[in-house]
Amino acid sequence: MIQILILLSSIHYFDVGLTYDDGPTNESHKLIEYLRDEKITAMFFPTGLNLQWDENYLSELLIKKQEVGNHTYSHLELDKAPIKKIDAEFTRQHEILVRAGFSVKFFRYPSGKPSKRLKYLLKKYNYDGIADWDVATGDIFKKTDDQIIYLIDRAINKKLLKQNFDLIILFHDCSAGVLRRTRKLVQFIKIKNLNSSLMDKGVVFYQLSSPAEIFKRRLVE
């Protein structure tokens, strides 16, 4: 009995959260369908400019139970924009998402460029916080699938060394091949679990988890 308890205490569950920026495109719908079939909840950060070309994107995300965050209306570079422009872009995108039926609680900086103004806006609209990432896959910069998997595997190993057990991955569903890359990542995670052994010391099991839950947990850690 003691041996079983020791074994169970050495098991860790590593949460991998998938996020997708700057959609939608034609491939987005196939991606959403695939995530639903695999029972994966991801978080999407579309822009209002792209949403105007696809009337069904947000409703499909809602029906397929995916998560959505604010990314500004036009992918605004916050570090160069005046306060009124930031307020207008944040508010416009927030209202689009709320009208579609979403409870929006996270904001992601376009291009990762922050602004002090966001602290006020997050409080005004009752957001939980900023949705950052651990791995920028470089998918829009022509990184190969193998290079992307290598980056993710390296990031996982670095997290494990620090006894951290979650990882947020940044893809773009505006990039060609996003569905193929997502499939390969999911297969990579499945293979890592197949290679896990309960006889190992400190075994780790990997699961594709809700990014919102990962972000919320980080806020209280």
C-alpha cells in the first residue's frame, strides 16, 4: 500500500494549452472541427478585421465550445498607438465577441507589445488578465513542422527541470498548414504518453487542456 502511494505521488500531469492568433481563414473551420473531434479546447484570438469576412467563425467557435480572447480589432501595435486608439480597438473587439455570446476574460498583446493602458481596460471590462505564451512556434515565419516540434519539446523539458507542469503554445490560424501542424503536435503528445512508464521515477502524463484554466491557475500561483 505504501509503495502504491509513493508511486501515485510521483505522477505529474502536464497541461498543454493551444492558442491561435489572427484568424479566421478558410483553414480555421477545418481546425475547429478537428479540435472538437479530438475533444480539445483551445483559445482563439481573432481580429475584427478578419472576422468581417467570415460570418460563421465565431458562432462555430461557440458551438464547438472553444475559448476566445481579445486581440484588438486590427492587430494594433499598442506601443505606438495613442490612448484613444487603444481604447477604441480594445472596446470594439470586446463588444464583437460579447455580442457573439462569449464571456471574454483574457487579452493578448498583438505582436507581444505591451501597453500600460491595458491595466485600466482590463479592470474596466472585468478581465482576468493577459494571455501570454511560452512557445511562439514561428509558424508565420516558415518554421518547418520538425522545427516547431523541437521548440515545443525543448520548452517542455525546460519546464520539467523547474518542476513546472504547464505550457502555452502560440500558433496562428491565419497561417497555411495550421491544421497539419496541430495534428502533428497532437500526435507528438500522444507518443510522449505512450513512452511514459509507471515504473519510471516521477512519471509525467501530458494532456491538452483549456488555456483559460491554465491562465487562471497561473494568476493565483
